[in-house]
Amino acid sequence: MAESDDYRTVIREEDDGTRLIAVVRRDPETDQLADDEIITDLKQWIATRKQPDRERWPKPAPFNTWLMTTKPGSKDPCPECGCYSLRLAPVPDKPGEERVICTMSQCEASPFYRD
């Protein structure tokens, strides 16, 4: 993204490989901020934003093998996304417990959802 006269772009690569990119509108207040201050503000915003209260599971590898070991979950569609990819799957870290889940990674109700 090319920087324009209206916006300022600050890019920072963290030690863990995470890249933070902040684009701020140029005005007298933001023009006085150093790049480090903008990145610090961005990190604070990320830390305080509301996270969904949904359970997340690690995606099993290989996923196709995992699908073959689970059972169909329901003949009804997923109430969230409307797909028919529901499976009865064992809950990680809870031996003996199974739950019907949506396996679509684009579905916000799925424990495999990638935001």
C-alpha cells in the first residue's frame, strides 16, 4: 500500500514473526506520534477488543483422516451457516465426550473457524 498525503502507514515485524500494520489518518494529533507509540496503541487495542466466547479446537492433521473417523452429526443444516458439514466428533482434552460440530472453517460456530 503506497502512503498518501492523507494517511500514514506504520509497519512493524515482531520477534515471533507477527507483522503489525497500522494505517492512521494524518492530522495534527497523529503526526506528533512516533511509530512506536502508534504500534503500542494498536497492541493495546488488540488486547482489549472483545473476543468471541466460542470454543476453538486445533484442526486435526490429516483432516481427511479425522473426518473418516467421525460420524455424521445431523441431517439438519448448521444453524449458523446453513451447510450440511455437521459431524459428531470427540472433544479434545475431554475423553469420552462427543459433540456435534460444524466442520466448515468459514463458519463462526465451528471450533475450526479461522478469523
